[in-house]
Amino acid sequence: MRKKDIAPIRLLKSPFGAYRNRRIVGDIKSEIKEILRKKSLAEKGLASERSKFSQLKAKTEHLYDIYSGLEALKQLHKLPPQKAENKAIEILKAEIKRLEALVTLQREELTKNFYENPLLGIHKPVFERSYNPIRFVTNLVHYNKEKQIYNKVVNESKHAEYNNIIGKEANHIHVSNNGTRQYKSEQLIEKQQYIELGDKLVATYYLADIPAYLNPYSFFKLISSSLPFTISMFIKPTVNSSLIKIARQRLSVLEMQQKERVNKGKLRDVETDKHIEETSAFLEDLVHELERGIEYRLFLSLEAKDKDELKRLHKELRNVADAMEFSFARFLYGQKKAFEATLPFNTNLFVHNRVIQSSGAAYLMPFITKQIHDPEGVFLGINAYYDSLVFLNPSSVRNSNVNILGVSGAGKSVTAKALATRLYTRGTQVIIIDPEGEYVEFAKALGGEVVQFSRKNGINPFSLRSKEEDAILDHVTILKTFFKSFIPDDTYDSAVLDQVLVSLYKNSEPTFENFLKSLQKDPMHKYLNVLSEGSLQGIFNAKRELELTNDLIVFDISPLGDTEKKAPAMYLLTSLIWQLVNKKSDRKRMLFIDEAHKLLKDREVAIFYREMVKQARKRNLGVVSITQDVEDFLHGEFGKAIITNSETKIFLKQSYATLNLLKDIFPMTQEERQQLGNLNIGEMILFRENEHMRVDFMVLPHEEPFIFPKTYAENSSE
């Protein structure tokens, strides 16, 4: 509005003109307001247009950044077709590299700003004291305000809802989206029990029920299954009052049921008493805030290519859930909303509030993994659940003892050879008692020493380097047990043998010849003479003494033939080796005993075997017991003690007769027991302290010449 457009206004000064004057001024004010309103709208419209122009400009600049490298394509029509095609390929390759660099830069920027923690950068306020009263009051006011703000932020963070998305394929688990899934609404068709999403069918379930008692591995069976799924969990802290109310109601019902039984003259139900005790303990934990209430919701989506595959996955999920005592329910006519709950947008359109205790929520987290990775260990194989490498160091736990248990042909010798090879290359002295001659070629291939027992190559059982009285008496006990294997029970006289052997070490040279002379008038002489002049001559009456100087030693007793000779020979060898390692040394040693069940036949030998396993750690020794007769270990008290005093147990395929015996000693699930009966060669279940996992054992290519020397030699000659 221009100045000349406004006509001059004549105001009347008479009383009759006051009304007219006010009306004129009001009209002018209204006209000015209207002009200002139109001006404001014009400015807003101009700002909106400027904003649109800025967005258009930014978009243009963005598109120019993306397609600027393609400007050169416009000039290609002037070139010959062949040259134009080659030039276009060069331009496109250069453009792809430039765009990849641009995407990488943007991804780094997103990564920097993606995670925002409201507690980052917030410091707990500190009250600054002052002797000045005015400054003291001012500081106190500021401190109270800052404290209120700090407590508000912390409390909001504590009660914030947490959402986690995890995708699981058949062989691995991924946390981030790989970009192949399509979430566009126009591609989503909702059916009764699933949705069609592009070329996939997706069925979503929710966790409807869980068992009354959870353990750290309750959820592990689902995570380690072969099902391809995506899970979404919503976890939100809540007050304990609702959980306390439920627990008290449950306790009242249980006590009422027990009271009714008593009033009817019946005995108290043991199971009900157990539930009352457990519920009371749980209620006490809630009241004293040892447990917290958690709202927990879980959604699970199965993806399939067609209806048949979806039906198969549904059946497999039901079987896995039943084994876990979990219950998953499928949404009907709500699959779209359910699917949206599994997307990484932290939105839950269903209210399935299941309040559980904090320890239960922790057990339902899918991050509990079974891993053994000793930094100083040797490679054992691959974790069958996670494809991770398993490194085992027998010396890193309470003791270095190892059990390798499996039926004949399950791969015990191969496992033992590979373990011995890897320990040997790490500087551990390896000693092997070999009843069947399976480790002879193995030792020769590695440059080790082979000590064969035969009539021409025997051993002196009286060999004892220590002259101390305690050592002599201990060795006398060993010799008495050894000779007992060749004397009938009705003829064996422990007191006479004890007297003769003690006198032999004190008064003369301890040789087999002098021993038989001292025992000539006793009935036991004719039975022990077989070791000197009979069929066993040369084996146990030689003058050779044991030496443990080589880093790899195999004692081959296969030439002894039948088991009657082998069992006492194994005992004698083991006891002599035990004496040689009965010294304080920093050198690590591993004693491998194949066919170890033969040391359990005699009670006194079994006692010695048990004590050796229990005290091996004090002498920097680990005992590796290898056997196919697991029942011999599980039926007797000494065998059980040997197994329980071995921190590392390697279970290969087991006979079905032993599976029920194993469950009384080892805490394994029903599925793991079934796996033990169906393991293939090279598959094992490893028990280590509280961990047990399925491992695919591997023989590395450079180990084949040592572990399979004959097969490798035959293949090389071909």
C-alpha cells in the first residue's frame, strides 16, 4: 500500500463526531491488520518456496555428484561404435569406483552418528562448597537443579525399552541386514498363517510359554539348530510388584492344595512341598530385590521358498520347541503386524507382556555360546555349532588329564596321534604305552624313539635309581602287585614277598636271579620262574633300564601277544615311568595309555592308576587315557574316579548300551546322548569343565605323513 493511495481523513472535534471518529480509526486498524496478515502469508509462502528451492538445489547437487561421471557418455555418439563401446565401459568402471568410495564415506558418517547413548557426555554433578554464605546457597541451588536433571536422565535410561534383531541362517548368525530382504508394502500379501514377501513366504510366531525352570543353556538348543529364522526381542524393566503378586498367588494356591490333602487324611505331596519351597525362595529374592521383574516379548519369523518348505520348517520348529519345553504360537490373520514387529524399527504392535525374573531373561538371551579357545593351546577342530576354531590346552585347567573314549573304529588312535603331534611340536614330552603297535610308525615318522618289548629286548623290573627308603618301599609294593599277576591266589603270600624284596634291596644286588634264589624254597618260586626260564624269559628279567631322554617315546608291547602278558607289562611300565617323572621339573609331559581299561582288571593296579591320575599335576604330568571299553570305567569306583579327575573328556561314537550310564556322570541333554550314538568318524563331543560342545575333528594336511604313514607312503608311491 502506497502513501498516495491513502486519502486524508478529516476528524470532527464536535461531540457528535466522536462516534464517527472511533469508527474511522477502527476501520484503519482493521485494514492495517489485514495488510500485515497478507504480508506474513506472503513471507511464509516465500520461505516455503525458498525451502523447496533449497531442497531442489541440494537434490540437484546430489544427483550431479552421482551422475557427473556419466556426462562423458553424451559425447560417445560421435565416435565409431566399437570405440564408443570400449570408452563407455571405461567410463562406467571409473564411475563405479567413484560411487563405491562415496558410499564408503557416507557409511562411515552413518556409523559415527548411528549409536546415541543419552548417558554419554553426562557427568554426575558435584557440590562445590564455599565459606561465603551467598555463594554457598547459590552453589546449592545449582547443584540441586543439576542433580534433578541427572537423575531424570538416568532413570529414563534405566526404563528405556531395548529391542534386538538377530538373523540366523542355516550355518551362521548375522546381526545386520544383508540388503536382500524386501520390505516394500506393495510386495507384501497377507495370508491367514503367513505373508508373501516377494518370492518368499514368511511365518511369524510369538513365544507363548516357557518352562518353569530355566538354565543358562535353555535357549542354546534353538540357536544351535539348523532352522533359518529371524528373532526380535523386546525387553523392558518393570516394577517388582506385579511379579510379587503373581508369586504370592501361586504360593497361596500351592499351600491350599497341600492343606486340602492334609485335611482329607492324606500324606503331604513331596512335589508340592518342593514347589512351595522354590516359590518361597523366589518370592524372597523379589522382595529383597535380588531379582527384578522384566517384560519380555519374543517374535520369531521363518522364511521359506514355498509352502512345502514352510510346512517342514514349522514341524522342525515344533520339535525343537517341544524338546526345550518352549511353546511358540503362530499369529492368525495378524501376520503383517507380527512381521513388522521383527523389523529393525523397535515397534511392537502386539501386547504380549510376559513378566519374568531378570535371571530368566538373561537365560533367554541368544548370546550364550560354548567356546574353548586357549591362547596357548593346540588346534583340536571346528565347533560344529558356530564354525569357530577350538584350541585346547590341557594344562590350562585344574589338571592336564584327558580321556579319549569311543567304540572300536571311532577314531581314537587318530585323535590321540593328532593330539600327541600338536603337543610334541609345542615342546611337550610325549610318552606312549602302545599295546597294539599302532604308534610305532607314527613315532618313527616324527623321529621319536620306539622301545619294543620282546624276549630279546626286555626290561629290568628291579630298576630303581633312588636309594631312599621310602622310594624302595614304594617300589617293593609295585613289584608285589606285578608278581601277583603270575601267581595263583591260593599260593600268593604277600608277607613272604614283602620280606624277600625288602631284604634283597638292603643286603644284595636287586636282580631277578638273586630274587629267585631268595624265593627258592617257597611255592611261589615255580610260578615266577617262568619269567626267567619259561615262556616269558627275557622279557622281565633283562638288565636294561628305562630312559626318558627322547621328546617322543613309544613303548611297544604288541610282541607280547595275549592279554595275560600285556596287562602286567602295562602296569610295570606305567609304574617305572611314574618313578622317573617323580621329580620336580618345569618340563611338561603327557603320558598316553592306550587300551587303558586293562589297568582296571586288578584292584591294586586300579588303585595305583587312580592315584597316579590324581597326583599327576604335582609332577607336571598329564595322563591321556584311551579306551573303547567305557563300561569298565563307569561300573567301577576307580574308573569313575579316573574320569572325574580328568578335566578334558573327548567322547567319540559310543555304543547304545553305555548311553544310560553316561547320563549319571555327565550333564548332557537327551539330544547330546543321541548324538553320541550316531557320531561319524572325526566327530566328537568335548567336555571341558562346565562346557560341552560338538567338535568336528580335523587332521591337517601336513600331519597326514605322521598320522597315516602307511596310507601316505602308498599314495606317494602311486
